[in-house]
Amino acid sequence: MAQPQLYLQDHQDKLLILDEVHRVPALFPVLRGLIDRGRRAGLTSGRYLLLGSASLDLLKQSGETLAGRIAYLELSPFTLMETGSIPVDDLWVCGGFPDSLLAASPSESLLWRRNFIRTYLERDIPQFGPRIAAETFRRFWIMLAHNQGGLLNTAQLARNLGVDVKTVSAYLDLLVDLLLVRRLPPWHSNIGKRLVKSPKIYVRDSGLLHALLTIPDKESLLSHPVVGQSWEYFVIENILNSAPAEVQGYFYRTGGGGEIDLLLSWPDGALWAVEIKRSMTPKLERGFHAACVDLNPVRKYVVYPGAERYRLAEDIEAVSIAELAQLVKKSI
């Protein structure tokens, strides 16, 4: 757009959609002026829809020049709440990116995800800060995939990658900012127990996880060592994306073996304990019961691959991922 101000001025009566807007930082001051003049003329909000895949840069630019004039909406890949009749296992294996999930075959889906990863490594990530070697960053991303849901150990990652701890921390911060990796924080409370203090790290989209590990289809996934962790963090990501913004997600682990896969903290202080099993006949371990004694959650659920909802104990229910996502969404 050679003359953005002239174009935007001529279309103030329409909703304008500006894609990859972070690539044109000079556009933000123009938008600020047009928004302010429009307000004085009585024009309402909702005049510009700004899209950007590189959220870190977009937020930086918009935060500097559009403060008080912009609202943010984080769009994750498709979640279970949005995919209708598509089987849960298809979403789990292929991930939530539309072109991957809706591909005609598993091989086409995997090809799209591999190209997505390559594009991020070669085009998008080099936009941020000092030059990052694509191959080094690919190795780092794959390391995280192999350690899906593991406790963060930056020293070990640095040794394996052949870089210093500061560099690993910068790489991880970048992947988190780009919404590709999530840090799941540990629950901290003064309960007189020795608690794990390191966050868990996982690749947010299960399809990208499987592409990084060269897992082509469901059959290969079910025989792969990562299958349990892949399913667990697929469930966690879907539940967190379904939860209202006021709800915070944690995990809980003590030195004595108490553990809860996902702990949901509600604004009123109530806690929900969620255990995740891949088995159709889920059985709870002593660590979950011990953790519940520590925390006294108001609700206790076990997510499993089946569809039936039933009691495992007087105060513990087995539910499907879809049903728990609905419960979480409707509870505020």
C-alpha cells in the first residue's frame, strides 16, 4: 500500500481487515490518527481488524501506539469446542491448524505441518532480535517435543544444544511469545509440603508435536513412547483454551509423590483437580488421592477417551474431554 493514509481515509465507512500488519510498522501511527479523528466525528469502535501471525511484534507495535484504542483476541488453533463432528482423535493426531486438520489424507496433513515449521524457522523467527540459526532452533524445538510435558531444566537443554543457559531461555521465551509452546506453572501454596517449583513445558499444538517427532499417523502415534504425554497435553491445552480468562491452570506435585495433572483455580479460590488417562478403564493412583487431601478441591475429574460419564468414587467422576471442556466453559 503506497499511500495507506489516503486509502484508509477513503474507506472509513467499512470494516477494514489488515493482515500481517506487523510487517508494516509505519501503519500504526496512521491508524492512531484515523481512530482519534473518527472518535471526534462520532465513529464507533470496531473499524479495523488487525491480523498478525507473529504476535510478539504485533503486540509491541500496537502497545506503543494504540494503547487504549485496541482490544486483543488470542486465536489458538481449532479446539474440540469448535470442530463439530470431526473425531477427537483426528484433532489430536493432526492438530488444530485448519489446513492440517482438514487435509485430504494424513500424508498431506503432515506435509503441511512440516512446511509450517520450516516457514517459521526460515522466515518468521529470524525477524526477532539477533540472527538465530534455523538448524539450531529446529534442534531445540525437537528437544522440547521429545520432552513433552517435562519439567523445565534449562541447564540440561543448554548442554544438549551446545549453547549457554541465557540463550536457551531466550529461545524458550520466543516460542512462548509466538504461542507455540506453553509453560504450565506449578501450584504454590503454604501447605507444609515440599513442592516442585519448575514449570512444565510442552508444544501447544499436538499436530506440530507429532510433525517434530516425525509421527505420520494415528497408528504410529499409538506405538510411540510419547503417546501418553501427547494425549495428556492435548487434553490440557483444550481445557485451558475452553476455560474463561479468569481461570488459571497449574499442575501440582510434591516431593512425597502427590500429583495432579491439571489444577484449575477459579476466581473465588475454588480448585478443580483433573487427572488425565489414555485408558478406557482409568484407575487413580495414590498420588492423586494424596494431592486431593492436601488441596481439598471442590471438584475432581478423570478425563479418559470414552464418552460415558460415570463415578469412580463418591466425589470423583470420569468424563470425556468434550464434556469437561463444556463444564469449564459454562462455570462462570
